[in-house]
Amino acid sequence: MAFEFSILAAFGAMACWGIGDFLIQRGTRRVGDIETLAFIGILGAIGLLPVVLPELPLLFSPANFGLLIVLGVVTFVAAIFDFEALREGKLCVIEVILEIELPVTAILAFIFFGETLTMVQLAIVLLIFLGIILMAIDPFSHRKARKVIEKGVVLAILAAVGMAAVNFLTAAGSKQVSPIMAIWVPWLVIGIMSIVVIWRGEGLRKFRVNAAKFKWLIIAMAIFDTAAWLFYATAVLKNEIAITTAITESYPAIGLFLGVWFNKEKIFKHQYLGAALALVASVLLAFFV
């Protein structure tokens, strides 16, 4: 039953991430990266506080506290790359590039948790990479070399590597402390760090104005992103990171649909092929781990 619940939680994370990234892209284009991160961190931390209160004594352990603080800082840095990639690039392209986090997460799981990949799994991972390459290349090769790569791709690659580290640390925090604390502490750290950056930069006046102006977008964005990470932390508590991450990597299917349907994004035939290849391979991997 625990295994079945973990699988359901992984699919819940997949669904919430697909919708959440679509909303985050809109949020970053309206209020900026740091502001979006601040809203998610603050609202997520406040929303989870009633559930977290009984588990606060767990933070009295230096090992627990240190791990979760590190997780919060790494999440903050990775999220900046992630949000900036979503702001600059096409949702349908960036979502697939972010799948690089799957093999990197698998490598970290192998090194630290002893999880391994079979030859079949490695072959499927290579198919994912092929799909990513197809999605990343701009077909107009007559442009300057720096224009060959789609906007936001480099940032998305950095974000994917960073998010792989977040996946690993979230799993470690979920197992060592608890799933809810592995989300709440990083959200609190993110909220505080973001507010400090905003305050030292342009001040909080614009932040308050945007909070009122885009309140429904901000609330929806925070709910879906927080729910996604809660599902993920719950899934990796009883399940292997590779299995969980493989399932959640199907979330770009939702992002692709939303990006093309609502944003009217245009992608080329080879990019459709790359998206299909990466998504199908990601789903296949879930059956072989």
C-alpha cells in the first residue's frame, strides 16, 4: 500500500508541476523572478505552518537544521535559474530541457543512496537526451552561432542541474526529518532571502502593489508549486528517488499543452518530435525502475 501511495503521490507531483510551471511563467513575466519566488515561499510557509507546528522540535537537532537550511539555499539558487528560463524561453521548450534533472538525480541517487540504473534504463535516458537536443536547437542555422540555441536553454540546463540537487536533498530531508519539514523550512528560507533581496534592491512598495494586483495568479501559483513539492517529498519517503523522479518527469506534457494552447507558442516539427521522444522515454523509464 505504501508503494502504491508513493506512485500516486508522484503522479500528483507531475500534475501540479505542469500547471505550476505554466502559472510561474506568467508570474515571472508580470512581477519578476525574485518577487515570484518570494510570493511562493511566503505563502507556502504560511499555508503549511499549522501542519508544521507539531514537528518544529525536529529542528532542535543540528543535523536536521543544517540539512534543511542547505536545502533552502540550494532551492533558492536553482529556482532563480528555473524562473528566469521560464521567463525568457518558450514554455514548450524549457519544460523539456528541464528533464535533464532526471539523469542527474539518478547519478546522485547512485552515489549517495546506492540506487543503480540497468542498461535498459541508461538507453532510455539517452533517448531523453536526444529529445532534449532536438527541442533545444533553433532551425534557423543562418543566424549567428549565439542565436542557434533557443532562448532560455542555457538557463534551463543550469536550473535542471540545480533542481536535481534539490530533488536529492529533498529526499534526504524527507527521510531524515519529515516530508512536511523538507518543504516548509526551504520555503521559509526562500521567502526570507527573496524579501531581503527585494528590500535591498527596489524596496517593498512595488512588491505590495503586485501582491494586490495579481493576487489570484500568485495564490494559484503558490498552491500548485507547494503541492507539487509536498507530493514529491511524500513519494520519495517510501520510494526510490529514481522511480519517483522518472514518473514526475512526465510533467512537461502538461506544460507543452498549456504553452501551445494558451500562450500560442509556435514550435517546429523537429521540436514536436523531440518533445514526443523525451516524454515517451520519460514515461517508459517509469516502467523500468
